[in-house]
Amino acid sequence: MKAFEIFQKISPETTRSVFQFLRDEQREVYVASLSSLASNRKLRPVFIQRKPAAEQIEWLAKNVKLRGSAEIADQVMQLWLMKAHQDVLVQFLDGIGIEHDGEGAAEDLPEELNAKKVKSTIDKLLKEHNPEVVKIYLNVFQLQRSNGWDVISEIIATTPALQFGVEEAQKPELAEERKDEAPAAEEEE
């Protein structure tokens, strides 16, 4: 799955938070992304820059999902992960034993990964971090190598929390479970 496809699958709130983070913390990247996406759409960047911030972010969120924006989407996604969620990257790389620069960037990626280390590291990440961020990171990490790593692909395929679209389908069931659990919790108090 390419980065622009990931943007198509993630929640609108997460997409907006990506660009809000860039606007607040990585202003140069935000402006460059806006300019590049505007150029892709054959628009002058100033046309978008004159809009209020919320409208700029909505426009960026809409346009980063297009196939023609694949390269920009890839850069935006990687930068957001490396700057806003460095702790996830570092914890993952440390957990599976890949040397990195201390900020989540690795030069040499192995051909094979230890399945037990990968599984335990992913389980820990899901417990300690936002599952949507973990899901996004693992899918982006898979892009670092042609066809990714089989062990990560298998874990994604067998873990609903790591699959795009699955959690939305399960939400009505979870709501029913919560309704059933709520009175029991009140009785215990």
C-alpha cells in the first residue's frame, strides 16, 4: 500500500492532524507540501495560501489522497512519523534489533526479521501507542523494501487493529459490548 492509499484509508481526523502538525511544527515542509500539491493540480500556491488555515488543511487532506500526489504523500507521511511519532519508530527498531540514528532512521535494513521479536514489539506498540499510528507506521515501514517483510505482512493480516477498514466494521459490535458492560460497572460502584 502506497502512502497516498494510506491517506485514503486513515481517519479524516488523523489526516488533518498530520497537516496541522506540519503547519505548527514543520512550517517549511507544510508550505512546500502545499506548493507541490497546488502545482500538481495546476493551481498557483497563493490561491490556496490565501484560504484560512482550516480550509488549507482540508484542501491538503483531500489532495494528498490522489494518485498523482504519491511522491508528496510519501514524503509527508514519513516526515510526520519521524517528527511527530519518533518514539514509535525508535521503540519498533529497538524492539526488532535494527540499528538506527536514535531518531528512528535506519540505513541498513535486514532481509529477514525475527518473527518472535517483531510480534512482541508490535504487541507492545499497540498497547502503548495510538493503534492507528502503529498501523500507519507498519504500512509505511513495509514500503522501505519491495514487497515488505513477510513476517510483518502476516502479522498485519492476522491482527484486526493493524488492518485498514476493519475497526470501522467492528465499531457497532464494540458499542453493543460497551452498553452491556456499562450497567455492570455501575453496579460494582
